Amino acid sequence: MRIGYSFWGFLGAGITDTPDGGRSHRRTLIDGIITDLGHEVVFLQANRDLDEADEDLRDHYTWDSGFPNVDALMLEWRWPIEGRNTTTCGSPGHTCDLHRQAELLAHYTRDRHIPTLIWDKDLQLATDASLRHAPHVTVCEAALHPGPGAARLLFPINDNVLNTADPHRLAALHRDLPLVYIGNQYDRDRQFDRYFAPAAAEVDHLVAGKWTTTDRWPHVHFIGRIPFPEVDRLYRRSLATVLLAPDRTAARGQFTQRIFEAVLAGCLPITPSELRSADKVVPEELIITDAADVRHVLDNLAALAGGTGHADLIGRCLRHLEIFRLSTQLETLNDLLYHSTAPHGGWIAR
């Protein structure tokens, strides 16, 4: 089948000044849809990889900013962000992601009743949104406990990458940084105050990402956004990170790409117990309830660093990532595509 796919980000490394966390898993999913499931994908927006990052991927993928014929529409859900996508087209700082999404929903979903999958990756689709009740619309959430009526579609890890990760090699890397956080500030102040900032007062650390209001943490070393390829390098020199999630995502058990970016680099994910089903995703000894726990775990990890116990813990973290396997997410996605298109004539999977 031909899938029209909409996202507002990059397939490649993109640019530094962007909040696009999807770069760690978007291309993995798209390649799986094309190669493993045998579907055709056309991207229904501007080619930002080419236009902004000067990376030409047109030999591998297709973009169309019009309205080509498709069998299904899949959207990475966008929501209003004041001063960015709610402003007039062409005005300073404006992005057209919300406008383009509205066009696609009107053309395909409303007017032509094309089967539509909404991937609500940030859990921002309103609970009372009329789209949730449309018979040809399926809402997916990247959470272990999706909301009523939503399906689970997690951020994927390439199976081969997971299969070939070597915990002993990762444990042997020199890690000069005890603690790191890579990610943006959005709705994380309470969690940062409770878990990260106190530990940062006592150990060497770095915080990379967009943090615009930092006066309350003068002791924290913020370095701003870093190029996407630097993410892996920073994790590889870091012993541990702390997973920080906004309340709305923690309650649903949403674990973002940050967990596997860290673990695949051997950086251990210290995880607050308030993240629902944390025990399904990380080993028990990495689950914490307060800043004192964070420091205790860091001390234990420092004692293990480079040894067999360190490699064993990294190995168990890798095994906990099984739930994110690409093959599992593709099976889910294929089932959703089949059921969404079946009432409209169905399709034959290749």
C-alpha cells in the first residue's frame, strides 16, 4: 500500500537548533515500513533535510508537498505552540507544521475518508478531540499505557543494533563524566529540581539541550543544544543519566528515545519510580525515588565502572529494551494499517 507520512523534522542529522527527538528512531521506522513490510512511503511536507540541512536523501525517499493519491495517511501529531506555529505564514520564527497538518486532515481524512493513523508521540492530542471518534481514524501513543481508545506504538530500536550491542565493550569505555542529561526543558522543572539538580551539586555533569530558564540552578553546567551526532558521543563518555518526564507522559509510562540512546551507548538510565511501569524498562537497582537515591546509585555505579558488574548491568538494561524492538512495532503498525483499511476494501500484505 502507499502511505502518506507527515512529520516535522529530519530523517538525517538535521540542524542543531531543533527540538526534533525523532531523528533517533524515525528513519528506523520508515526503513522498516518500506523494506520489511513492503509498503511505499511518500512524505507529505517540505524536504527539510535538503532545504535546511543540505542533506540530499531523494535517492532513497520521496517527498511531495501536494496531495498525491495514498491508501493511508500517517501523522506524527503536531499541536499549537504559541509564537511558533500559530503565527502568520512567513512571519519571523514561524513553522508551517500545524498548517500543513490541517491541510492534510482536511484533504484526506475529512473530505476523502482516507484511513488515518495519528501517532500522538507527545501525548498532546486532546482527550475530547473529535478525531478520536472518527471511524476511519486510529490514534497511537508511544506509551506503555495508552489512553482510552488508543493503540500502543512505541519508539523503535533497530533489531540488529540491539542484537549486536556488546555490554562488555561498552563497559570498557573510559567514562570521565559521572552524570549527563540530554534533552529539552519542556515541563521538566519539577523533576529536574527533585532528581537531577541536587546530584549535580555534588558530581561532575553536563546538561545539553534547550533550557531557557536556568537561574534557579546556578551550579548546573548547561551547554545548550548540541549537534545530533554528538548525542551518542556524549553518552559514551557518561556513566549515567536520569530519565526526566513531564507528568502527563510519566503517568502513561512513556519512555522516549532518550532511554535507548543512552543504553546503546552504555550510559545507564537512572529512572524515577513515578514513571509508570519503570520496572518493565530498567533493572530494579536503577529505579529511584529522590535525589539521595540518585547519589547512592551514582556511587554504586562508580564502584562498578569498567568491571564485570558494570557489563552485567548494561547487559540487563539492553535486555529491558526488547519491548522497543522495531520488529515488534512493525507488527503492531501492520495490524493497525490492515484494520484501518479493511472496511474500505482491504489490502494484501506483501
